[in-house]
Amino acid sequence: MRLKVLLIVLLASFLSCPSALADTFMGSTGGSWQPVPVLDQNPPPFWDNGSWDGNPPGNVGLVLTSTDVSRGLPVSNLQYWAMDPGRTVDTQVVFNGVLAGQAETMLITIAGNAPYNSLYAYNTADQAQTTLLFSGVTSTPQTVTVNIPYAQYGFLLTNPNSGYAFYSGFSPNFAFFRDANLPGTWWIGVEDLPLTNSDIDYNDMIVKVSTVPLPSSIFLLGSGVLGLLGLGWRRKTG
């Protein structure tokens, strides 16, 4: 009986712990998730600027709060990650994986410079190690499942046509958003030009990142618990 209770508690602790079910967002000390304000404030958040693309699509905030159901929008309870004070961009955002090799689901929503931009995950322990997520993407929503084989990773946007390369771990070209009630999912807005030569609207590529909610290790744990419980029941009734 004690073993049965212990196994049930162990399984419940894994299934109820958010860190066991999804990757972990890692921002800089001093950053926080802030509610998306009424747009066009003065001064605005770092991503809330006029867009050369016009409206629609407008900047990333306008996109994520739009009612474009073909892209799964709007995002409810939208928040953005920023440094305090001043609502400025965090240039050191990476992710800790549940397990090296966990699969991820990426939904492309908007990509400017589509024939040239490519999005990668990169290994923070070795930036030369990268995993391609999208290459030459279009504005049509696309969903792919990609194996990211790094325990900690960031995102990299490259444009071989211009020679630009931007890393989420040390570049101001990435804005991160989330639904406050939806763990394990983020929206990433990317600016594909240096900020000194762009409209800073962070809508050149907008990607939805959703980690697989139950890694294989959790399934194995659950199967083992159920097996042990079944064995105990058979011994009791046999």
C-alpha cells in the first residue's frame, strides 16, 4: 500500500510540475513579463513602433492582437518580456530544454524578406551548432516539428543575401510574447535588419513556439508506475 501511494505521488508530481512538461524561458535578471498596453503609447515599449509594412500587418503587437483567425489570433492575455525600468528589449534570452533532443512545434505567421531569411535554433554551448527550423519562408502559416538536440538553446535569424545574423542570446532583434494562461508556448517577433536601419516593428518574422507537453521520459515514467501498480494488484488478487 505504501509503495502504491508513493508511486502515485511521484507520478502526480511530474505531471503537475510545469517545468517537467515544457521548456523553460530564460531571460536576464531584472526582466519581467508585462501586460501589453494600449498600443501607440508615449513612450512606447521597444516593439511598439510605426511599421513600414503599414496596417495591416503593423507592428508585432498589432499582429498578435488582430483577429486573423487563419493564424490563430488574437492571443489572449498577451504579455511581453522586457527589462525594467523603461520596457526595453532583453538581449540575452535563451531556453532550457526538458531533455536534449526534445521535439518542438513551430508555427510561422509572418516573414518579411521571405526568400532570404532562415531561422535556426543554436546551441548556446557551441554557437556553431545549429538546427534549421525554416528557410526561405513565406507569409503562409506553416507548422513543422523539429528535433532541437541541445539542453540550452537560442534562436538565430540569418540572411545570406545581406550577411546579417542575429542571435537571441545577445541581439536586440528578438521580442518575446506569451499568453499568461498558456504555459509552454511563446510568440517570437524578429526584426531582420539592424535596429539603426529598420522600422523596429518586430514583424519581419513572427513565430509561435510550443514545446511538446509530455516528453518521452514522462510517458515512460507513467507506464512504469502503471505497470508496478498492476503488478501489485495482481499479487493482491492472485
